[in-house]
Amino acid sequence: LAATLNELQSEDQRPYIYLPEVGNSYFTSYSLKVRGSELGRSWLTNPWYGAMGTSMPYARVVAQQVKKRALDERTVVITGDGGFHFQLNELIHFLKDQTAVTIIYMRNNVFHLGKSADTPIYHCNDKLFDVHSLVAAYQGQSKMCRTVAEFKQCFSDYINENKGVKLIEVPAVPEESRQCNEIRLLNLYIKATNGMPEAVEQWNKVKQG
Ligand SMILES: Cc1ncc(C[n+]2csc(CCOP(=O)(O)OP(=O)(O)O)c2C)c(N)n1
Ligand SMILES: [Mg+2]
């Protein structure tokens, strides 16, 4: 995802102000290359011990400021499904304020980051949940994108239109082989800290470079 966004941002002079939520999105966002924003920050996330729950309120204020100062910049939220769902109360403000936001919704139906078992407590979503009906209620637009090409087209369309709530649903497979390097390293570190012999060996190799 970061590589794709970097490509899109490099071809676009308008700065994207990224609001990554804590979860896989947060770690993915470490690889983002940003342009300078007039607001002074183009990557803004929660510094308070990594607590989830700030991307939407932050995005709301960023979008308000972008509008108020008439900046040619874009507000982009990158979020997991769990993190997004408990901040849905914020969505109404984009409609009330007539502000614009593009939300990248990384859907895996689970609280994945930090998950340490396959128990129901991690099941934060349901396969039948229709996020598109939700966005429609806020007079927004949304699309599910399965390929990089689809994503690029949809993201560019939404960024160009720059109106109201736009959401791109990206199916995220919670498998090691599909994850960014930062997440792979984090999971390896957690396993090594938990004393798994194979992970300890691999982690020591990583540390030695
Ligand atoms: C308030 C709060 N509760 C719990 C956590 C622990 N936590 C960190 S990431 C995460 C899962 C996030 O799930 P989701 O938003 O679906 O993103 P994913 O990891 O699946 O990409 C949890 C529960 C936290 N950081 N902050
Ligand atoms: Mg999730």
C-alpha cells in the first residue's frame, strides 16, 4: 500500500495529509514519503502510547482546516476495520461541515495487530457488514478495490473530486506473506520476546544485519 501511495503522491503536486490509525495501517505508514503541508504536518497519528481512536477526529480537524484556509491539499485516513468502527460517530461531521476526506479501509474482519490467539474477542467485524451502505448514509461514495490498478484509479478519482466522504475498501489478508516489512519485523520481535526458539534465532540475525 505504501509503495502505491508513494507512486501516486510523487505524480501529484497536491500534498496528502495522512492520518494512519493504530493497527497494520500505522506500521505500513512508516514507509510513506510525504510532501510538506501548509498545516505543518503531513503524517499525523496518535503519539500517546499508540492508543487507537484518533485518526477520525484528527482527520475531521485537518479537513476543516484545509477547507478554512482553502488549501489545495488532501486529507487521507488509513485505517483498519476495527479502529474505524469505533470512531464512526465522527463521520457525521464531514457531512455537516461539507469537508472532504478519503478513507482507505483495510478490511480483514479482525483486530489483527497484536492478536495473540484465534478467540472471538478479536472478531471486530462481520463478513456481512456492508460498509458501502454506511458511507451512502453520509452521502459519500465508496468502492471495493481488489487490485493495485483499481486502487490507483479509484484513489485518483476521489482525490481529484475532493468532495465529502470517500472510502476505498481494500481486502487485507492477514497472512505473513502479504504484509509489509515493518509488520513482519514487529511480529518477529514479538515472537522472539515470547521466547519462540526459531524467532529468537531469526531476530538475532536481523539485529546483526
Ligand atoms: C484504545 C486501544 N485499544 C486497544 C489497542 C490494542 N490494539 C492495537 S492495534 C489493535 C488492532 C487494530 O485492529 P484494526 O483496526 O482492525 O487494524 P488491523 O490490525 O486489523 O490492521 C489493537 C486492539 C490500542 N492500541 N488502543
Ligand atoms: Mg482489522
